Amino acid sequence: MRTDIAPGSKSEREALVLETDDGRVLSVRRRGGPAYGIDESVEGASLAALAAGGGSRVALTGTVLAGTLLADAWRPIGLQGEAAPDDPPE
């Protein structure tokens, strides 16, 4: 989903965020994409499209730096509450 990041600061902006399975909230951007504003690239649009379906489960690969996930690859894996294909049955 998109939400405001750093409200009240010089860095205030709307950004794509995700909540990890362990409860952390990270802003997400495509590695090589703009730090601020909308990523107009095809890759950026596909990442934003996944986020538009809030509550979706997404598998992302990348690097976490200072609360930001720099995403290298991503794919949908189902809706929130569904087991991911790699998750063991409960």
C-alpha cells in the first residue's frame, strides 16, 4: 500500500510500504528507482500494481537499508491469511 513517510520532516513523501511477516514496516522501492516520487518505469509500475491490491502477500528479494527495502525481484504469492506456496501447512 502507499502511505505517508516521515510526516512533518523535509523527507515527507508518499511511499510504497509493506509489513513483513515478523511485523516490521518497510518502505519499498525498486533498486535503481527514484528515492522520491513515482517510479515511472515498467518495473516500477509492476511493483506498484502488486501494492495496489493491499492485503496481498508478495515475495520480494532485495536488500534492507535503514528501513527501506531495495527490491530486486518480486512476485505475488496470494492473499493475506493464505499460506504461501513455500509455507508448511499449519
